[in-house]
Amino acid sequence: MSPLQNQKKTRAILAQLTVELSQDGKVYLENQTLDPKLFRQAMDNWNDTYEGTLTLTNLLHELKREIDLLQDKIPLFLK
């Protein structure tokens, strides 16, 4: 194994929207967004004095809202 394979993962995906096009021309959407409440709970369990938890939780709320809006609009773009 190379030294790179032994490194711990130092980043986590908080939100991700993937838009894929199939060979037959269909568009597929995949939304992977952390639930802000579960995120907050996990962060508080990890370190309840971490100062960035509220900011990150608010960011997740906003990202989820924006991704949901975008997902609603995408089918309209494809008509």
C-alpha cells in the first residue's frame, strides 16, 4: 500500500447534487444532503463546545433549501 492509501479522510461531504445524462438522453438527479438536525446532534455528541456547529447547521439548512428549489426547477428547464 502506498502512504496515500493509509491517510485518514480529512473531509466530509455535507451536500451534493449530481446531474447525470444517460445514453438514451434521460437526465437523472441525485441529492445527497445531510439532515441538519442529525448533523447538529452528531456535532454536539462529538464536541458540544465546537463554535462552528451552529454556522454549519445553518449552512446545511440553506443548502438543502436551495437544492430542493433547484430540483423543482430542473424538470421545467428540460421541457
